[in-house]
Amino acid sequence: MESLFHMGEDKQLSGLGAIITGGASGIGRGMCLEFAARGAEVAVVDIDADGGARVAGEIGEQGGRAIDLVADVRKHHEVDGAVHRVLDRFGRVDILVNCAGKNEYRDVAETTLEDWEDIRSTILDGAWYFSRAVIPAMRQNGKGKIINIGSGAAIRGIPQSIPYTASKHGLVGMTRALAVDLGPDQINVNCICPGAIDTPLLRKVGSEVYIAEEKRRYPLGRLGKVEDVVKAALFLASPDSDWITGIVLPVDGGLTSSIRAENKR
């Protein structure tokens, strides 16, 4: 299968089974396509049935192997069922990428209990449910890679996003705790924290003025691309990262390292 981002011909994930949540669009879609291009058998997991089927179809058209699974990551019984189906189909789970997430910007006074529950359960509970479900299979394999997709909001606060920010911070804590507990099993657990990624969705909700101002906040002078995050995930999923665990890796053009990217005179 040709790599979506033309990142090379190697099949460093050949023979491995990968589960990617939130795989129907954006960063998750990019990971599904690239992991399959590198030889992995990919389970595209998403609540969006049509989107997941499209991504699995794209992979199949390029000669890769993929299945699409509809699951609500907020419901542990659906998560368990999805993992069982992957094991029935692939016989193994070597890689888990917890990419499913959501956010809605609201003032703290307007944030309801339902908002808190919905966003937290999607980001944090879902990552825990999937991690918990794949651990037995990874232990049986004698190794595994779990990659959580955080955010700049996992490192710093952002406005009008209390449930999102708190959940992403929790994801970092869970990453480190799992890395410690699963280290003896040779299961690596790491977290990638992207900055703003230039996707069709961002272009849809953000004006040109917003995009221009956002770019000025980044020392590298641009928004991220989907492939920037995918490359980091590919490294953490590959044997090249076998002695790396418990890290929080900003992939954000220097955003979280700076107070501001320039001085205005």
C-alpha cells in the first residue's frame, strides 16, 4: 500500500494489529491510513459508522487490511465488544491509539453536568476502557504500544474548555501511571500533545483572520499538519521507541515552550 504521506516504503509495522479510535476523520484517519501503509492490520473504530467504513475502504483499495467497528468509547461494554472482534479477526492487538475526543467551547457558568460527563467520558474514560481491554492481549504477546492523543490543553489551560482541559490533563496522568505499571510487561505507554492542526474542520470553524492570528502564536510560524502528528505516532508505535515510555511529547511547533512567539514594537 502506498503511504498517504509518502513517508517511505518500509513496512515497519508488518504483521501487527492496531486499534485506532476516532479513526473516521482528521488525525485518526491519517493514522489509520499510514499505519496500514506500513503493514499493520488496522481496526478503524469510530461512532461514525459511515466515516469509519470509508476509511477502511480507502485502506482496502490500496491493498491494505482493515476493519471498521462502530463503538461509543464512553460505554465500556461496547469497547470490550470491539476489542473482542479485533482479536477474532486479527488474532492480536499490538498497538492502541486513543484518538477519540471532543470539545465544545462554553463559559464556566454555562458548562452543565452533562457537558462535563460527555467530554470527560469521551476523552478520559474511553482511553481507559480501551487500554484496560487490550492489556491482557498485550501481556500475552509480551509487548505492546499504547499511544494517547492529548493536546496543548493537556499542558496548559485554554479558555472556555474546562471539561476538555481537565480531561486532557487526566490523560497525561493516566499515561504516566500506566507506563509505570505496565513497564514490566514491556508495554510502552506514551502521550502526544498536538497543537492546532490545519484540517478542513479547523478551516470550517475558523476565519482567515483567526487562522492568521493563530499562526503568529507558534515559533515555527505555521499550524500543524495531520502528518506531523502521524509521524510522531508512527515512531512511538514502532520498535524504534522500545525504550521510551511515560513521555508527554508536544507536537506543537513550539507553542507550549513559549510565552509568545514574537515581541511587537
